[in-house]
Amino acid sequence: DIVMTQAPLSVSVTPGESASISCRSSKSLLHSNGITYVYWYLQKPGKSPQLLIYRMSNLASGVPDRFSGSGSETDFTLKISRVEAEDVGIYYCGQLLENPFTFGSGTKLEIK
Amino acid sequence: QVQLKESGPGLVQPSQTLSLTCTVSGFSLTSNSVHWVRQPPGKGLEWVGAIWSGGSTDYNSALKSRLSISRDTSKSQVFLKMNSLQTEDTAIYFCTRLSYWGQGVMVTVSS
């Protein structure tokens, strides 16, 4: 199974500042079709996960452009610019390249 | 408007079978895959399995021997059946397209 390793476990951010979350996969997530199958989700307290970024760098519909994704074949970053109070929750990276799809253990974002 | 909604028993006894239904709207099952993802209380996400647009299925190898996913396209429903349940199967079970997610259903395995 592909292991997804996230860091840090938690991050505390002042509103208006930026935050970055890292994710590393144990295997390249670059498919032969040129697409990198890493996804980012936010799970707000008591809610279902919501898709933020798909295929490493594509912003999901309705997601503010304060969120951005980047990376290589095995190292990925979610950046949140101008953090707002509504951004609190647990962020997960996930790989949707091969069965079984797997997720990182999550990064909890809190507001200072 | 894409929607997915899970339904099923909240409590299942150990060794029994779990049956969940995902009722979808706003899209066709013959054009989209539907996945099941579960989340034990206070823990992370675990992919359970999927049924693809063509009707084929994939399962998490750790659960494959106990798991079955099927669908009824005429009713826009996807079904999950998992047998030999243990306390470790206690979790919120989500039905999802991996873009859109249902609200989840809490399943507790306990006698």
C-alpha cells in the first residue's frame, strides 16, 4: 500500500497569515498519463470531508483561491494564504492512483 | 445538484453483517464511480472500496474477504455489505464520489 505521511500534526496560525502543510508519498503518484493523483481535503469539525485540490494543483469548484497545491512525484504541499477562521479543521492528503486509495493521518489547523 | 445520502442501522452486533445504502441524486451511476470511506471515532480516513461506472468493483485488500459493493441503477442506489463485523469496524461510513461526500452514517459494533 502507498503510505501518505503528513507534517506537521498540527499548526496554529494567526488570521491573515499563511500556512503550509506537507505530504509525502511512499511511491510516485505520477501516472503515465502525466497526471499526479494527489488530492487534498478539509474536514471541518463534525462535517464530512470537502475536496479542496484535485490532481495535485487543481482548485475544486467553490474553493477560495487562497488555497493552492503543488509538488513533485512524491512530495506535495498545500498552501493556505491569508488564513481565515473558517479554515479550521483537519486537512488530509490522499492518493487516488492505486488500490487501495490511502490518506495521510491529517493535519489539524487551529487559529491563534 | 449532486447529493449522496447514506442509510443503515446505527448498531450492529459483533459477528453480524452490516448493510448500508447510499442513495444518490444529481448524477448517473453509469457515468460516475461511488466509493465508501470510513472513519473510526477520532481517527483518519480509510478507503473501503468502490463501484465504478461500468459496474466493476474494487475493494481494500484488508477488507476484501468480508466486503461486497453493488448497485441498483434504476433506484440510484449503491449498497455496501460487510460481514463478520468486529468492534474495530465501528466508524462513520461515508458514501462519496471523492469530490462530493454524503453526510456519513455512524455504525457502532457492540453487543
